[in-house]
Amino acid sequence: MTDERRVNVLLVDDRPENLLALEQILESLDQNLVTATSGEEALKCLLNDEFAVILLDVQMPGMDGFETAARIKQHPRSRDTPIIFLTAISRALHHHLRGYEVGAVDYLEKPFDPWILRSKVAVLIDLYEKNRLLAERTIELERSNAELEEFALAAGHDLRAPLTVISGCLEVAMLRAKGLLDDDFERVLNRAAQASTRMNVLLRNLLTYALAGTEGGSLHPVECEEVLEDAIANLQTDVEESAAEITHGRVPTVFGDATQLTQLFQNLIENALKYRS
């Protein structure tokens, strides 16, 4: 395993021979094993590095394991670090309970089975690595979302200007040609004007959605009947060309985003038209 992917494991015991034994048990995990001979030294280690798991002896001179664990859990950086207590003396039930009260995830009595200890540590390391990967992926996702929102804003603004010109030209053409064109051509102009209007609405919704994404928009009651009709209208040309007939039952009002729901219905209809038998 490369040094970049190794995680830190903190071993805390006032007896060097015990630390050596722990290192030998955990050596096969191929992780970065850090040792400390007192609670004070362990706290200093935690100030400088992040650890996947801490193996902590209970009976130590000065600051014992319980007090050390309590202080570890008070620090924001280490409060979620799992602690396994190791003890050869404090075997009474109230010692176990106290260990769990100060934040331990396990309490092992010496002599313990090396295989069991190694397995427990391996599980906690695996959990730590998965959490670290999840955090990295979350950061990447947030970055991607931010870039997508920026693109949506830029694209929306860039497309609205020429679309406004098209809509204006169509409106002028319809006014000047009123009564001079046959019914079929007039119907074509009307359809183009309606499509231009719907495209303006879609772009406005795109900008609204992008801004909501940057500002953490909330969900609102949406009449699905209305958004479904909008989706059908957006696909009117495709529906007519495929000679399809779209029917639906009653659709409810739901909490959501109207733009996304319109796109959802539109995708469903497009797929139905594309893959119809």
C-alpha cells in the first residue's frame, strides 16, 4: 500500500513491551502505526494527525485511559475517532460501562486473541477509508454541481437573447401577414410562435432552477396536471408525427420542483414515443 493511502493507527500504552506486541499484531495490516507512552503524548499526536482508530490502555500513570478518552472526545477533530480500550486489570462491569460512557467502541481484556484484535482494527480502518472516500466524492459532486449551475446560468442567458429576437420576428410576421396567408401557412406560424413561447418558459425555468441550486431552493406544491400538459405541449410536434394519442388519468398535487417534474414527464413521453411497438 502506498504511503498516501495508509491510515494512522494510534497505540497508547505506558509499557514499551506492550506497544511492541501491538505493533507485531497489527503489522500485517500495513498501516502507519503511531505509538504514545502516555495520555498526554497521545493528545499531542492527535493535534498533529488524524487517526482511523485508537488502541488505548486503561491503566496508565498520570492521565489514565478513561480521562484520555474523555479529552479525545472533547476535541472536534478527534471526537468521532473510534477507541478500543485494552486492559489487564480493570475487568469489572462498571469499568466496561465507564469505557463506553467516555466514547469507546470496544473494551478488550488482556490477554486478548491477536486475531480478534486485528480483525476489529481492520474493520474500523475499512470504515474509516470508506468515510474518507465518501467525503472526497461529496466534494467532487459539490464541485460538479457548482460547475453545472454556472453552465446553466451562462447557457440560459446566452440563449435568451437570440430567442427573444426570433419571438419578436415571428410576432411581427404574424401581424403583417394576417389575412394574407392560407390557413396551413398561418397554422405553421402559430405553431412556431407557440414553440418560441414555450422555449422562453423553459429557459426561464432553467435559470430559476440554476439559481435555486446555488441558493438551496425549497420544494413547493406542484399541480402535476399542469406540468404534464406543459410536457405534452413541448412535444406536440413529435406526438403528431408519430400519430400517437396521449391519455392519462388523474394526477395529484405533489411537493417538488415544477421544472424537474416537467422534464420527468417529457422524458417519459419521449421514451414512450421512441420505443412504442
